[in-house]
Amino acid sequence: MVTRLANLWHGFSELLKFDNRMQLVLNRLLFRRQALVIYRTRGMDVLVDHGGDDQSGTRACLTSDMYTRYYHLLPTGKPLNVMDVGANGGGLPLSLGAHGFAFDTLACVEMNPCTFTRLQFNVRRNIVAKRTHLVNAAAYHFDATLSLKLGHGGTSDSIHQSADGSKAAEEKSVSTRSFDSLAQECFPGATIDLCKIDIEGAEFEMILSDAATRLKTVRIIIIEIHPHPRRQKTELLSAMSQMGFEELSAEHETSSTCSVHVLRNTALSSIG
């Protein structure tokens, strides 16, 4: 009961941070079955699906310091090249835009087709970039196609875990893309200033492969490392160290067994 009350209070306090707070409070009190809601903040209209757990992803990116705690590593003097692998509803670029960062090239990769539609709305409506690439695919170690059971979306969507328990789950054909394939399409010959990777365990297959050489062109990486059935976190971090990355920060996520790591490419000069 105490945990449930704490969660309710946390959710309520997050609603109060948005410009249309009264509308949101009434919506959650009186119309809880209405899953799709527009959250307004700093001139942005952000689509959130409570049926797809967007409140734990897209909304949380705008109300917490999930990523803002690392923004001191980034410059404000030039547009950034940003690659968001496992973009969910677009929380990272929305947060960056809300904090005054400009984009040269923005690439967002999201596996779930339902979540991808919300990503498209949120980025196309709210973010201005010289070049925008929105890719509906699962980041992996090769370019192919997988058959996966997926529901309305969620922050725990993974190629390693089907959504069999979800009533909304359907068998869907999902394209897979390697890091090199994505980087070559979206950032041909360019340095990527910031890359966020949050793909629920598939980071091992993507990075520990022969198709991740373009990681060496990334300046800063924010990566969530999740449990893997056959691989260890130390193996992944060792591989990234061999590519020239040094760890700036590591934080254990108390709500799960994953950890967040921030790494800087020592072979590239500082951003800016």
C-alpha cells in the first residue's frame, strides 16, 4: 500500500510540471481509460500513451534528470549530431530540444511499430533539425528480419523477450539493423556527437560484432546495459575500452538490474 501511494504521488507530481497540468490531472482522475494524452511543455505538444507505458519513458525524460544530468558534457555553441538507438517515443530529443540544444542531424531508431508512430508524431511536430532520420527497426548485429510478438509498446520491449502475456500482442515482422548500417545511412562520413543506446539487452549483439566499427566515430555514448542470457557486462565494457572509450559515469538503476554508463571517446577531441 505504501509503495502504491508513493507511485501515485510521484505520478501526480509529474503532471504538475506540465503547462496543461489541470487538464492532465482531471484526465487521470476521471478518464483513466483514455490512454492517449497530449502533454504540453515549453511550446511542445507531446503524445503519450499510458497503455504503452510512455509515462515511464517519454514523459519521464521530460520531468526527471534521466538525461539532463549529463548535458554538461555537451556544447550549446553548435548544432549536434545525435543518434538515439531505442528511442521509444522520442524522450531524449524532446528533452534536448527543451533545454535549448539544436540539431544538425537527428536519427531515432525504434523497434515497436506502435511506439514508432508516437515517435514520428513527437519528433516531426516538435523538433527542428537540418536532417531527420526516423527508422522503424531493431538494432542488432546484422541487417535482416525477425518475427516478434509486440504490443502497444513499452520501455521493456526487447528482441529477447516476447510480449506473449499482453492481450494486445501480435506477431509482427521487424527489420533489424547493425550499428554500421544505421550510422552509414544517417551520418555518412560524419562524427556523431551523442549516441544513446537503450535496447534491452540487444546492445551486446550490436556492439560485440564486426558491424559496429562506426562506434569509433561517436564522441559521447550513454548506454543502458541490461542482463543478457549469455554475455557479461564486463565483456561489453572491455570491448568499448578497446575501441578507445573511457568511462565517465556508471549508475546502477535501483528499480531494475540494468546500469547506465556514460563513455567518452578519447580518440576524438572534446565536442565543440
